[in-house]
Amino acid sequence: MDLFEKCATPPLALQMKDAGFDAFYRVLQSACDTEVVVDGRRLIMLGSNNYLGLAVDPRVKNAAAEALSTWGAGTAGSRCLNGTTDLHSDLEKRIARFYRRDAALYYTSGYMANLGTISALAQRGDFVVVDKRAHASIVDGAKLSYAEVKRFRHNDAGDLDRILESCGDSGGKLVAVDGVYSMDGDIAPLPRIVEVCRKRGARLLVDDAHALGVLGRTGRGTAEHFGVEDQVDLIVGTTSKALPGLGGFVVAEQQVIEYLRYGATNRPFIFATAAPAHVVASVRAGLELIDREPALRNRLWTLTRRMLHALQGMGFDTGASRTPIIPITVGTLERTFEMWRKLSEEGIFVNMVLPPAVPNSGCLIRMTLTASHTDEQIDRVLDALERVGAELGIIPGRSEPPKIREVG
Ligand code: PMP
């Protein structure tokens, strides 16, 4: 059998494209700001992870430009050989200080941070227990690890307890969860999860890709939000969302970071080229701004409350979202695409979440907010959503808003 035979059956996204539902791989003709240009038209951007607007902040761009002229375009090598510059070392120190932790390790992507950290720490005879909705990079890290992989029901600490008990006492146990789930915008119940991990002697990794800079009084994420920072062993983050640039990191105690930095098992760290200096410089500038400008986070939460309140008032189902990631459950693929298309015609950029990420009849429109969205942009978005939602029969029409739901 020819290896390429499978390629003759197009994947879902390509089948959709061929059927005229061309919703993926849209080409942006402008920077990722609150409005973007696609096919020559301006759209309000509700489909990025640029939570604090820092991806286009002039201070961040200046820091990157300066580093580019000093250090050039690439590192041309792995972190462990020639790819560590002053900037990389300095960023790791600053990330550790930001989290009030011993040490940090900076990878070239967030995906690699999970892949490397999990696969290096969990080995044959150990267990990795992951939430059923955990990000693909957690699942892939667990698969790469040679440890036994188990999954527990989403956000269900009771199920986690049962599964950890079934692991027995012979191997080490790592529990890995997202702090904020990227599709539904719900938050992991960390207080209950840390309690179970303690009781069962398991180490806990929290992937805070969507919580860094967003949740917690100072933006330190889900563990800060719940006041359980001292009980989370490893925090993974990405430097491509609230933090502007590319890359990912893990923070932990010194000995663990040294093991990850110098041990031979952290293959995604060792066998990949280090991020270029201008990327590191933009992340560093972003970290300073997260620290210095809590107003950005406050603005994001003001918009989040407004949006959730308004959408629920209109009758949309926003699921368990409590964060700037706001999904709307639409239903079938066709209906969801229709909503996506109409919103696009109204000048709004949103994303669709389709099977297998959701059940066949539970397709979502996923929206994310940015601190720099203006009130006027949000007015336009809400107007369009109400019109399109009513046209498609997703919402009943105008109704009184319910009492505001607690978020943040
Ligand atoms: N973890 C989560 C929860 C994510 O959503 C993502 C990417 N969106 C990653 C990890 C991977 O990060 P990166 O895009 O930096 O590779």
C-alpha cells in the first residue's frame, strides 16, 4: 500500500473549503491589532490571543527593533550550544522573578514547553494523569514520555482522585491541567485539584497559556487567582498570547529546572533552535508592561464582563466561560459556518470550533477579547451578534438581561 494513499481523502477543513466554507487559513494583510485587513476588508478582530494588545504595542515593537539591529535575525543554534544570548538568560531570570519562583526555562514554543517538560520528567513506570480537555501539547508530552497516560473527566477532582488512587504507589505521578481552557474559557478548579494531588502524592503542572497576564491580581495566572501558588509544582506558559512574541516556559524549583536544562531527556529543548533575540526582547518588554500596567488587565476584565453579560442577556449560550475567551454554542457545522460567514460579512473576525474538538452538534463560535478593543468596536460586535443570532434563530430576540454573572 502506498503511504500517500490516505492523502486522497481530504481532511475536514479541506472538504469544507472545497464546499465553499472557506473559514481556515485566512490571510491577514495587516498586523494583529483590534482590526485587521482580510481580502482588502477591515474586520474587528475577535479571533486572536493578543489579550492585552501588546503584540502591536509601540514599546514592544521598539524593543524588538533594537534587539534585531544588535543581535541579527536568528540564533542559528540550540539553547544548549550557541543559542543562549544575554537576552535569553535575562528573560528566564525575569520570568522566575515574576512568578516568585526559583528558576525558569525558556523554550522556542509553548507546545515544546509542555512536550519537553512532561516527557523529560515522566518516565517508564510513572503516570501522567491529564484532564480530558487538556491542550494537545500536554497530551502529546504525556504520549512522548513512555509513562502510563490516564485521563480524568474535565474539571472533576473526584474523578482525578479515583484515577490517582488506581495508580498505586509504585511510580511517580504527574497531574497536568490547563489553568484556563482555550476553547470554552472555563477555569480549572485548582483548590480541589491541589488537594487531591497532595493527598495522593502527585506533582501538579498547570498550563497557564491563557491565564498569564489575564487572571490573578498581578497577572500571575490561575494559581494566583485561587491563592494556591505554593501548591503548584510546575507552571507552563506561552510567550505568544498576553506576552507578545513566540516561545514558552516552565517555572519550578531550581533542581527541577536544572534537570530539565542539563538532562538529556528534554529533547524538544535540546534539539531545537533557540528563539531569535528580537522575539526574546519583545517578550521581555511585554513582561515589564504586564507588571507596570495593571490597567490593561482591568480593561480586559471590564470588556469581558460587559460582553458576557450582554450575550447572556440576548439569550446566547456562552457555556462555562468566565474569562475573555467567550464561546457561543451554535449547533451543527452548517449553522455554525453560516453564523461565521454572516459575522464576517458584518465585518467581524471570529473562529469556529468544530469536531473532534467538540461533539458533532455542539459546534462553537469562539471569540476572544483584547484590552485595546474600544467600546465602539464592542458595540458594533454586539449589534451584529444580536442581528445574526436572531436571523439564524440561535437567540429568541430581545429580552431583559439576567443578573450579572460573577467573573474574574
Ligand atoms: N498550551 C495551551 C493551553 C495553548 O492554547 C497553546 C497554544 N495556543 C499552547 C500550549 C502552545 O503554545 P504555542 O502556541 O506557544 O506553541
